Amino acid sequence: MTSSEEFESVRRDPDPIRRGQRATELLTIYQQRATELARLRKAAIEEAHRDRGMSYTEIAAALGITKGRITQIRSTAPGIERAFFGVGPVSIGVPYRYRTTDRERPLIAAEDAQTGDQLETLVSALALSVSRYQIEPDRGDPPAGDSIVVCGPKSAPIGAALLARDPALHMVEDHGRWWIERHADGERFGSPSDEAQPQSADVAYVARHKVDGRVIVHIAGIHGIGSLGATHYLTGHLAEVFRKVGDKPMSLVVRASYDGLTITQSELAAGPYTW
């Protein structure tokens, strides 16, 4: 169904509740598309200035707007790195992990909950609409649309399925310890917290997939705190990463130090590798 057909279908829906629900859903989608168009226009202006050597006055004349409007667009439109997470809306999922309280049950770990909260802050700041979901231990597929999946291969099948799509990096378990391994040469990145003399640090895998026209960002720490470290790194370096990879699928490794649930430092350990 085309956008115009969907619009007319909502208008003709005889059920007022269903019509209201569908109208709300379409409003969110249309608003996200409008924001993405603003981002694309800003990126086009900067590209014409940078790559074609056009002045902003010349660009304004070519677009049929004033130079003042160009200045406004450059200062108010979302940054080009917004596209790292897709067009939106974006759904953010964190896993249940089996923990024993009065009995063994799936719970959301504190570090995963905080990762979800910080990702929501990051994505919302990019003018993307956000929703949340939980990743059940047997979940194999992400939700429809653009999404962020915070899940390792041990937590749910969806983590292993996304890793299997990556030609550059994967995660392996060896003698009870997990590693991020580079396909090209077998180099491994392990968590410093698992060393004989443990350090308060962890590593995490981050990937950006493009599947059927949508973006799926996958984050998997060796331990839960690693995912929080990866989020910390993306928050501070997203524009830099996007300048390197553009709209391509990619993966990288982040190393982060922590104090309790506070990330004290995060840095790129390997990558980004585009596919």
C-alpha cells in the first residue's frame, strides 16, 4: 500500500478508535520522515559547499530560498549522524537475563536497564521517536522498523543471528570465556575483567545492519557493563563514526572502564569495518 493509499484508508476507516490509533501511528511516521527530509537537506547543502565549492549564497539561489534560511537550516536541522539509527521511529530492546532470587526468573539487569535509558536519551536528542521493548530469552527476530538490539549471543537467538551477518567480527566462547574475534586474522578482544588480575573494564561489539530498507543497530558487551560502555562511546563519538562509515553497514569494538555503573572512559578498540 502506498502512502497516499494508506492515508485514504485511515480517512475511510469507519471504526473511530481504530481510525484514531492508525492516525496516531501515521502522524509519528510522517513526523519522522519530515525530520529526515530536513536532515537530508542540511546534508545536501553542506555537500554542495564542501564538494562543489559553492558559496552558501549560490546554494540559496539554486534552492530558491534566502541565505538567511540557509543559515537557519544549518543551525537547526538534525545532524547528519542521525541517519546512523535510520529514519525512525526507533525501538530499543534490552534482554531479560536469568537471575536467581526466590527462584530462577528472567530479570532485566541494572546495567541493561541503564543502557536502554542512555540509548533513549541519545536517540531522542537526534529528533527520533523512541519506543522500548524487552528481548525474551527465545527471541529470534527484531521488531519491524528501525531498531536497536542490546543482546549478546548467549542471551537470546537474536544476538547470534545478527552476529552471523557480520563478515568482519564475531563473538566466540572459549573455555568458558567470551571474546570478540576478527575474521581476517583471528585477533581477539577479551574483557579485562576476565583476566587473572581483573580490571574494571569491559569490551563491547557494535554493528549497524541494513535489512530490507531498515537499520538495525546491534550492541553486545562481553558483560552487561560493556554495552553501557558502548553506549557511552556512541554518545560522544557518533558524528565521528558516521563521518567514517556513512550509510554503510559496519561493526567496531569499544573498550570502556567503569566504576560501579558509571562509565569513566570509553574508546575505540578496533574498526570501524564497513561491509
